Amino acid sequence: MPGGLVAALRPLDPTAPWIDAWARLGSRAAIANPFYEAGYALAAAASFGGDLRMMLVADRPPEEKGARLLAAWPHRRLRHRWGLPLPLLMGWTHGYAPQGAPLLDGEDPAAAWTALLAAPAALGEPRRLLLPNAPTADMMPLLAAAGGRSAAYWPHERGMLDPGDGIRRERETYLDHLSGNRRRRLRRAWRRLETEGPVSFDMLADAAVIPAAVEAHIALEAASWKGRAGTALAQRPAEAAFLRAATAALATEGRLRIARLRRGERLLASLILPLSGREAYVLKVAHDESDPAAAPGVQLVHRLTETVLAGDGIARIDSCAPPGFALATLFWRERRPIAHLLVEAGRDPLFPVAARLERGREALARARLTLRERRGRTAAPSAEDTA
């Protein structure tokens, strides 16, 4: 390995001595990714881990005291992704982890990325990596600096609240893109929402109240179309257990917010936000559907936007939404480019073959999505469908 660094493959073991080093790496990662950080990933492992492995790059064997991790990447080894014996290392994403950027040491992310690309050869692993739902604006400079070949699939943009300090100082103007008609509709819907009593917005951060708020979120979701479709968390005990564990762990670290709208004790809308530094990510949204014209989900995002612009301490929010998801783009003007990235890790003579096969797989998946949409079943590209 370059610079005397050590590459290692390890199972995702919560008792491993390098877990603390992994947690420290997450706090200083060049590209924030709370879904790959230690506490969240360990909570998710029971429900979504399966044959998950960790690829680590460290300054010494990761089990040694004082080891410093420079890169950490949860992934799976796939043997026959394209129906051929052409193995692949694929980053870990699932329905509660919509971001696939590896954790790279923020002090020198280019060196950490180069070392991660060298790790498969050092470990006798396949030299092609797939990073689902990777933020391309962050990853492309690293890819360019490291050289080698790469290809992007399913490119799309996610709605994002990222006003920057300059706009924050002029926060009254951020929402000026809303038309007069849109503003009137929002005011009319808010008045309708308050017909039966005043509605309040709050942003929870206290770990002591998070469990009850999560239970209320689960119950609200179960009363929605997801409950009728049988896909609500309350009907998926393993996923509900994961959400409880993950949010409790994040809240204990001060890295979770739950934004809510309530009328008295009645929950109208709820949005769960894991934090990585000052960046927030939309994990789950639920809202009361009893009066669609009152649009409580829209009103919640509106109030959340105003709160962040007023200086809540959150610098930006990634909606983690699929393309075309209006709730993420109605108020938030910024966009985050996302794509699945196939990356050559060292010299791989079969990389062009893999790239063409992946392009064919993308074309087939797009055709299937188009067919589903024509049959009235709307669908957007997701990690499960496309990666």
C-alpha cells in the first residue's frame, strides 16, 4: 500500500477495537455521510447488513491501539451482477441510506481516496467498485486526481437547502422565487390547518424526548397510504426496530433533529433529520392525510426552511429525495447531482466490459420503469431498483 498504509477487510462487528477510530473518521470525513458513520451503520446492520464487509485503510493494523483510519467503505462482494462471472465490489445503500460516498479523511481526501482505490489489489479483491447514489460534485474531483477510468449511471439531481452564508444574511429573499399565487395558497392552507386550533412548529433535539417522537412518527405513517399499502414501518418490525435504535444513538450524540407540526397533542407532520456536522439529511417524512387541502407536509417543510434560514445551526439539508419529488424542490432552490459511479480500482483490463454491461443494465431498468409508469405505477430510480 502507498505510504506504508494498511488495507484491511473486516466484518461489521460492533465489538471490534477499531469502532472508535471509525467514529472519529466519520466526524472529520471530507464528504459527510451519516449513513456510513459508525453509530448509524451498526444500528442498520441487523436489518440491512447481510453479507456486509468493511474495507478499511489505516496507518497501522486497525486493531492496534491508536490506529488512525483514513478511509472506511461498507460494501458487498457481488460475483454475478451481470449474469457473468465478473465480480464487483458494491457500496452499501438501502432504503434508509441514500448516500454512497465513502468516508475519507478530511485532512487529505485525495490521498485517502487513492489509498482506498489501491486496497482491492492489495487484498486480492475485484478491481471495480460501484458507488450507488454518490454525490458527483464531491466525488468527481477525487476521481480526476486519482486517474483511472469511471462511468456514471442514473444521473439525477436532489433538491437541497444550501443557501450559503451570503444568502443567510439576506434570508428574507431566499423564498422570493415563490410566486404570488403560491404564497396565497400557502396562507390559505395554513388557515385551513388552524381551523380547529392553533398549529405549532417545533424542532426536537433533546435525546430524552426523541423516542416518544419517533413512536408518534411511526403511528402517523401507519395511518397514511403506506399503512393501507402494507409498507408502513409499523408493519415492518425489523425496520421499525432499526429506526428506533438509530435515532436513539444519534440523539444521544446530539446528531438528530425531528421537525414537527402539531395542533395541541395531535401530530400533523413529522420529519426526521440525522446530522453530520452542520449538514442534515431527510431520513423519513410523514403527514396527516385527513385533509389534503391543508397540506401539512408542505407546511412543515416551509416552516423548517424558515427556521434554518433564521439561523437554527443547520447549514444545509439534503432532501435525499428521488428526482421529480416536488416537496424537495418547492422551497429549496439548490440541487445536488447524484449518480451511481462505476470506478476502476487499479488496472482492470475488464473495466470496459463491466462499463458496457452496466449501461445495458441501466437501459433495461429504465425500460421497466417506463412500463410501470404507463401502467399507472409511478416509480423513481432508487438504490434498490437501479443499483
